[in-house]
Amino acid sequence: MATITQEPPQKMALWLWITIGLALTGIGFVILYTLTHNTHGMGIVEYGGKSFISWFMGFFPAFEIYGAVPASYALGLGIISSVVWAVFGNLVPVLVIHYGYEYLSDYPRINTWLEKLASEKMKQRMNRYGTIGVLILTPWVGIWAMAITARALGMTVGRLFLFASISVTAYAIIIATTLDIGVKAISGG
């Protein structure tokens, strides 16, 4: 007789969240394309390709928002799409690091090492005062470094995601707006 094995509930929940995330991304893509179509004037396939480039550059540690926003703007996505796709790509690593950290902590040797990195006192301080550091430092040191550090020091993923989102979005808006003003000033438009 064959036995049926089931995936652990934790892995099933992860796949459920990934599926929901992809569905929401698709819906958001269509809505953003529809709202900004008159601004960028490109077809949905071209827009999708350029949006993916923007997302990937925001995700990739070497570029993050400082490379993704100007590149997106240069590709013709406009201010809104440049900010949205670069920020979206830049925030995905928070979740990747969170779930990767949990995956690694399932191994006893690695878990022991990870627990030694953060004392209970440091975890409390990080959750209480670390938000200021996340707000100020995330765009400067990068989301990957900040997420790994905050996670190792015990900051909750919700708090990290919220304050990193605020910080990265604010910097992306400043970059895109400054870039747009500069381009219009130089081109006379």
C-alpha cells in the first residue's frame, strides 16, 4: 500500500504567500500600466519588460534604488512607475532574508551560531530603537545588509518591512523627482 506524504504546514503556507504575492503583483502591474499608459505611451509587453528590469535592478544588491530609479526613468517609465517598480524590487529581499533566515535556523549548528549573535537585551533594544536606524541607514547601506543585520539582531520582520518601506520609498521619490526636475531644466521642458 502506498503512503501519502504531505508537505509540512510551514512550507504550504510559504507557497500560499508566494502565490498570493504573485497574484497581487500581476493585478498591480495591470492597474499601474492602465493608470500610467498615457505618460509612457508604450505597449504592455514593452512596459512589462522595462518594469522587470526596474524591479530586478532594485532587487540586485549592486544597484538597489540608487541605480534602479534613474535607469527606470531613462527607460521611459516615468516617475510613478520608476518609483513603484524600483521600491518593490528593493523590498523583496526583506522577505527573502526573513524566510531564508528561518530556513537556516532549522539546522541546529547554524541556529546555535545565529542565536549567539543576538542577546535578549540586544533584541529588545533593536525592536525599541532600531527603527530610527532602519529609517536613516537603509538607503545608505542597502536593504540586503540592513535586513540581515536587523534579522540577526532580532528585529521583527513586520517592523523592519514597515520602516524600510518608508525609508526606501522616500529616497526613491526624492531621486525620481530630482531627476525629473533636472531633465526638464536641461531640456527646457
